[in-house]
Amino acid sequence: MTAFKPLIFSGVQPTGNLHLGNYLGAIRKFVALQDTNECIYCVVDLHSLTAQLVHDDLQSQTRSITAAFLASGIDPKKHIVFNQARVLQHAELAWIFNCVARIGWMNRMTQFKDKAGKDRENASLGLLAYPSLMAADILLYRATHVPVGEDQKQHLELTRDIAQKFNNDFSARIADLDIGVEMQVGEETVNGYFPITEPIIGGPAARIMSLRDGSKKMSKSDPSDLSRINLTDDADTISKKIRKAKTDPAPLPSELDELKERPEAENLVGIYAGLADTTKEEVLRQFAGQQFSVFKPALADLAVDKLAPIAGEMRRLMADPGHIDAVLRDGGDRARAIAETTMKDVRDIIGLLGD
């Protein structure tokens, strides 16, 4: 092999209702990427256990994420859509990566520090090791690119570190088995089995903030439902939430720099840009000098136009769980075939006896 086959992998946790931030920051990208790339999209149900071990209905939440994928336009026949727990090789590779990764690497993960808080000693080992499982998710399919948000950039850096250490440590064995790609690491040539995965970041609405507080990210866990637009919200609810969104009394400026000290205004402009598939600068050119009494109704109309059909299709799909399960079963079978090919190679590289 002279190069890694281009492949995109990404996943979404089944924890709570998906919202506008998930759609603009992730799912909408997934839909666009599938037109020109080979893609694998995963509902990462094993990851959800790090946030909450006991769920009221994890199966329903998994189906809901899948319904959002399908309703947004992801094609499960052209690409692979599945839930993580169906493919046991994710956990197998995660254990091997636990042995590759260093404790110091994990201790530097800011997301672990944020989620564990002051009571780090009482946090689960799974929360600490979460990035190893994420690395396994990606590298199990030898994915070359991953669309990630700002909060996941550090985890992807760890994925790259794990891949590089594995490639360095096992370079000779990978060469002997003739299953690697020659890679340049500094001044040294290494026979690599795993790609050094590249992030796909960007877009006018890569990070969507709360409708009630522009300094906080839009979140499923926010106690105020007015802080977010859920993908299952109907047209009236979407309009109401945008009307009630926090703003300031000043009109919209003509230059983006003038929004820096106005987080709520910048957030709404970013949402409009994301939904309209344009830039914040273009939105300001269109609405410069206008009050929010003019801008909010325009944003509400746009949001309803883009999101209400997705909500309706999600409700239709959720009424037929058998169809969703069939999609996940088919995707799981196809993903498992790729995953087992990778794990057979990894077992051979490490020297684990098998069939």
C-alpha cells in the first residue's frame, strides 16, 4: 500500500435531544461531506456511559440520533450508519490503545478536567479513558479525516499521538507483514499502519451558543429549554424561542469586528449564516443597521424552513423503530467486516495468537 484510502468517520453520543448546535456543528457537515467522500457515521452509545451509566432508555436515544441522521439527509445505503456497541472491535482496539497511550496524555485532556470537576477521584475510569475509545472509533476504520468541533480538537490530537506511537513502536513488524504505508516522521521513515488523521473544522456556525447566554455553548443539559432549539421542535416552538432569544438594544453592525463584545448578537448572526449556508459577513451586509425586531423574524422564518421538515421526518421515523433498527443492523454488519480486517492486522502486528 502506498497511501491510505480517504475515509471520513464521525460519531454522535445518544444523550438527550439533539439541538440546533448539533445540527449546524456536526450533522449538517455529515450530510455535505457524503456527496464527495466515503463516510462512516456512528451513534457512539458506549461513549454515553461515561456521562451517565444508568439511562432510562438508551435504546430509544440511540434510535433518535439515527432518525436525526436519516431525516437530515444521510444516505445509509451509500454510506455506513450504525451504533458503536454492535461492533465489539471498538472496545478491543480501545484496550490496546489504553496500553499505547500514556497516563500523562490523558491527564492533560481539558474535557476530562471540566467534566470531572473538583471531585476527580470519584470520576469513572471510563471518563478518563474516553479519548482512547474515541481514537479506536476513528482508527478502527483507518479514517483519514474527522469533522470535529472545537471541544474535540484535543481528543483528535491524542488520536494522532496514539497512531504515531503505534506506528513508531511496531514499524518493523508492520514492514515485515507488508501491510503498512511509508510515512515521514521528522527525519525518520516509519512503516505506519494507522493514518495520522486530519481534522475537518470550520464553517460560519461551527460553535452555537445558548439562546439565553451567548457565553455558554448550546447544550442538551441546560435546564432552560429556551436556551436551545431541539431538532424535534415544531414550527411554533422554533419561532417562539428565537423571539425570546437574548439580544442587546443596538442595531446590527456592518462589520464583523463590531460583534466581538456582543456575544448574543454574534451567535444569532452565526445561526443565520449556518442555516443559510453563507458567511457572517454576508449576513451583516444584508441586515446592517437593522434592529433585532426585523432580524429575529427573518431568522425565525429561515429556521422554520430548514428545521421543521427535519422534525417532521424524525417523528415519522421514530414511529417505525423496526426500520431504524434495520438500518443500524445493516450498517453494523458492514462496519464489522471492516473492523475485523483491521483487528486481524493489529493482532498480527502485536503478536496476539488467534484463529
